[in-house]
Amino acid sequence: MDIPFEVIALNEARPAVRALDQRRLPDQEVVLELVTSEEVARAIEDLVVRGAPLVGITAAYGVALAALRREPVEAVLARMRKTRPTAVNLFWALDRMERAYREGRDLVAEARAVHEDERERTLAIARNGADLFSCPVRILTICNTGILATGGVGTALGVVYELHARGLLERVIALETRPVLQGARLTVYELSRMGVPYTLIVDSQAAALMARGEVDAVIVGADRIAANGDTANKIGTLMLAVLARYFDVPFYVAAPLSTFDRNLPDGSRIPIERRSPEEVRSVRTCRITLGNAPVLNEAFDVTPAKLIRGWITERGVLEEVSHGTLGVY
Ligand code: MRU
């Protein structure tokens, strides 16, 4: 599968991390040159780059950049760990970079290996997910889980692209994903560029479509999956899982094994990021801001494992997740 645009890259010759600025999409395609590790850390915090695997890849490149610039690597590792709390891929990638640093290995090579590793995992996830379906389907999804989120073809959207390539996709139903609109801005941008048919809906329309039998499956990504399968993903995912159970629509999570956190027994201990109230107060479509309206802006929620039909991974589709099943990997 061809990836038609670059979302992240490390320039060794003139040390910098090049990042497509996702805050400006779809209106403007701007590539930022981040020349210090602090600029990379801020780019992660400000959602210049986002999506669990891409956050990890970007942080790894940030550490490699620090090594090229002779910045203190241990301090940079600690700074990167503070950028976003929920996606465990960040910590998985930084643990790899820390190991390489302690073993005196080349940090540029290790960061590129992290990127390549995540990219390959998405290709396998796409194939394994597409194998679940044998006739054209309408897939409902939330947030952005594609090229822009992974540095590869994507997780849930990777499955969508593979279904499309196999002639097995009727259309994608994309939730706009308030408040940052990763669905309306980023998923729609990607699907348009990939030539995949889609319908954009407001988040609250999901129930009506499921009630009318217009959704064949829900596939979402994940930011952290606990040892019992409880899954943190973009706020609104839990709502979709409850609806899918009620309307008997299969609900799948697509994620690489780098998103599984065996150290947490269940989802109750997954740290949920709280972001700025301003994201909610500025209602983009109305071009208004809501002054000081009290706001709770949790970026993620946790879907209990019992609502999930299967976890689509690079090693196959798991029908249950426990310490035992994960131990196999
Ligand atoms: O806040 P974001 O945009 O980083 O949230 C991203 C998501 O919730 C994605 O669904 C998740 O990271 C999986 S991306 C393959």
C-alpha cells in the first residue's frame, strides 16, 4: 500500500525533526522543522503530531535529535515522558531509546528502527483485520487512526484501506470527534487523499445509524490496552461500544502490541489525559468562544473488555486478552 505523504522524518544532515503540522489540516499542508528536542516535546503536547504510535515515533526521533545536537539525553528522555500520559506507545518507544542509550548504541538507528517497526505492524494489522470480512461492509470509526496517527498505513483505518483494496469496503462512517475534530479534519483529509468513500457524521448520530442497521462493524484504535483487555481510546469510544452491544454490531479494537500495557491489570488505572478547557470552549463551527464556561475535557475513555469482540493485532485477532494470551507474544 502506498503512503502518499510524509508525516514525520528525521533529517540527520541538518539536524531536525520534520513534522506535518496536523493542527492546520486540512486547510494547509505545513511541514515544521523542529530543531531542538524541546520543540519536539511541545509539538507532541500541542497535537502537531498525535495518535498513539506516531507520538512514540516522534518522541524517539526527538531523543535521536538530542543525541545529534549533544543535548543531555537522560534529561530529554524524562521530558519526553511528560508530554502525554495515556498512549503507552510513547513509553514503549522511550524505553527502547533508553535501553539503546545505556547500551551505547546508535540512537538515530534505534529511532528509525522504532518507526520501521510500527510501520510494519500496521501493515499486518490491516491484513488481519480485513480477513474478518468477506462481503462489502460499512465501517464506523472515531478519531484518526490512519497514516497521520501511525507513521504507517494505520490501525483501524489501515483495515479500512486494505478492505478498500480488496473491494470489500462499501464506505467508512467517520465521527467528527469533538472537540479537536480529528475525524472531521484528519480522517476526512486522509480518506479523500486515499480515494476511499466515506460519510462524515456528528458524534451523536452514531446511535441513529446503528438503530437503522446502517453499520456493519465498528473498528477503533487504542491508546493503551490493560492486561485484561480494557481499552483506552479517544473520548466517545465507550459510547460507541455500548451502542454496538445494544444494537448487536461487532465492535473491534485495532492496535499493535506496543499499545498493550501488561503492567496494568485493568483499565481503572489507565491515566486519562485532561486537556485545556479552551479546546471545548472554542466551538469551531460557530466561530464562537464560550468565555469562562466550566469545562471537563478528558481526551480519552476506557471501554471494558467485555464490550469488545476482538483485538486486531499484527499477530492475529485476539478474542480475549488476559495475562495468559499476551504472554504468548
Ligand atoms: O488525542 P489523539 O488525537 O492523539 O488521540 C488519538 C486516538 O485516540 C487514536 O484513536 C489512538 O491513538 C489510536 S491511533 C492508531
